[in-house]
Amino acid sequence: MTNHAYPFTSILADHVEFIYILLSPFYALFADARTLIILQAIAFSSSGLAIWLLAKKKKIITPITVVLLISYFMFFGVQFALWSDVHSLVFGVAFLAWFLYFLEKKNRKLALVFLILTIICKEDLGLLTFLVSGVYFIRTRDHNALLYMGISVLYVALIFLVYFPHFTADGYRFQNEKGLFADADVTAMYNTPEKKDVILYSLLSFGFIPLLLPLYLIPALGDLAHYFVLGSDYISQAQGLFGHYRTSLALLLIWPTILVIQKYKKLNKWYVGLYLLICILLAQYLLHLPLSYLSKSWFWNEPGGVRTINSMLKSLPNDASVVTQVNIAPHIGTRDTIFLLWPDERSFSKNSPCGKPTCTWLRWVGKPKYMLVDTSPEWDIRHLLSNRENFIESVNNVEKGKIIKLYKEEGSTKLYKVLKTPK
């Protein structure tokens, strides 16, 4: 791959996401970034049916089942995931919902199918299938669960003990460099305001009902622990409310919620559904989640930057190799060669383009012919991999350093010819 964080390495050296092999035929038919966005939405929406069927199997009344689905889809992790990007974890959670349903239904064949689909989505999802199966075995003594646990452990072992150490250049990039358990500390589960917010809003979204079945919190706690406790500082962005990382909590908490309501018959009443609805709406209000954007006028208008980017793409030769920023790259992903633009710094002993010993700078690999950037105020660090001010300064410094030459400009979008690869 040339357009990800580790250029000219296999994409499987970053995450092991075989699910994209299964999705690739759809992209071959409809080569557009929106194809993956739509597939992700469809996949996750289908998991709602699994939740509905599970709730009905547990004889949850329809008003509560409807509210449970609302809570599931409005969960902050789900909203941020569907709003912000396409990620294998979201597909994995969708399959995990069906695995959970067929696990409860004791349908071994279909449980195995969705177990395999789940674990191939991302290298660490075997942890969740193992924990879910383990908790289910403790409760039911269903020996099929031992099979699911064994498959999960074997897959995770092959990925982390065989594949990453022996078939990639740098091993697992997200591991704690000091060792898996080097910084293991229970207090790491809640030692930052962000982590406390994750726990609070996760429980609030389901009315704190999962607390009534502590055993069934083990998968959710395990999910959080592998980010909060075992994860390295490198993935600190995975330890908060935002992004796709909390998607799995929606499923892992709705499962005990359903089982609590089944167990305590007095909770299987319409007023509990009303209580749950109030809780999820409160979370929506307090966190100002993406669904709130529907009420904003800017949401319904095409940003100026998007208009000029689309216009500039028409001026880009079809066969030209391009280096561009991360939010533009998916929209030209059908080109043979595209490269990702990385903001950086460079020291100068003389001829500094910014007049200082160290300047903000841009890096890329390969030999693209063009560089396409947009500096519209709509974009932030998620789109530029830098704050906007530094990004603009970096582009100017690289231009002053005669690395690029302006070829065409329209609004905030600029197309440059690349003269040489920056050092």
C-alpha cells in the first residue's frame, strides 16, 4: 500500500482485516468511497435485527425492545463510528451481534459462521468472542461454547504469536513496547477523565441496568481493558469517547440489559422502556452526538472546500500519480498510485524557508507528479493530520523550498506539480 501510515508495506502489517477481501467485489463493481460507507451502514443496521430477535427470544415486550434498539443505534460509540469513518471493527460488531444471537439460540453451525466472520474483521476481536463465549459457558454449561473459545484463542495466538512476530517487519505496532503486562494496573481503567467519561456514558446509555448482572460485564470490561490497561500510549486516542473504538460496547452492554429485564420480570414493563429512552436522550443531549447535526443548517449544505476539491479533481490527469491529504485520498482511491501526505518538521542549517532553524514540513514517499491539498476551515486534525494553521504553514514552506510549484488554484483548493521528493 502507498496511501497508509506505513507506505510500501502490506496493509496487513498494520491491522489484520481480512473482511476487506470479502468487501472488495462490491468496491470492484462500484469504485467509490461511498460504497464502503453504505456497506458499513447496512452491515451495522442488520445487527439491529439480531438484537430484536434476541430480545424477542427472551420475551422482552415490544415497547422495551423498540427502545433497546433506539439505545443501541444511538449509543455514542455507534454514532461516532458511523459518522467519522469506515472501520473493520464496525463490521466485526455487526457479525458479533449475530454470533451472540445464534449462541443464545444454540444454533452451532450459524454461530460458527458468524464467529469466523467476526474474528477475521480485526486481529483483536477474538478476545471478545472468547469472553462472550466464556461468560455464556459459565451460565449455561453449553459445551459448544468451549469450541468457540478454543477457535478464538487459536486465531488470536496465530495472529499475535506467529504472524506479527515472523511475517511483518516491525511486529505488532500497537503493542506496549515494555511488554504486554508491563504497565498492567487496575487503576488504569479509570485514571483519566476521558476513561471515566467512557464508563459513565456507556452505563448511562442503558440506564445502568447492566450493573445488575456483573458476570455479563466481563466482555465489556475486557474490551475496555485491552485499550485502557494493555494498550500503549501510542493509541491514547483509542481511550476516549470519540472515533470507532467504543462501537463494541453498544453490543456488550445491550446483552446484559436484555438478560436483566428477562430475569427480573418487574422490569419487563413499559415504564422501564420510558426510563431507558430518557437515559439515551440524556446522553445524546450531554454529548451533543452526531444525530444532533441533523438540526444544523451546515449539515445540509455542501462545504465550499468539497465543491472546489471536486472541481479540481476534474483538472487532474486520469493517469497521474498524486500525493494528497487523508480526507481526499479515498475519493481518488481508484488511481493506480496515490500517496498520503504527512505533516512533519525539518531542521535547516541554512536557507530556511520559514526563517527559523526548524520549520513545519511535509513528507511523502514515492515520486508523485502532483500534490492536491485543500485548506478550507471545514477541515481539522482528522483530515489534515495536523492543525490547520500548521498544515497551511507546511504547504507554504515546502513551496518556498522549491519542492512543489503551484499549478492551479480554486478557492481553498490547490493543485501543485511535484518537483522532487522532500527530504
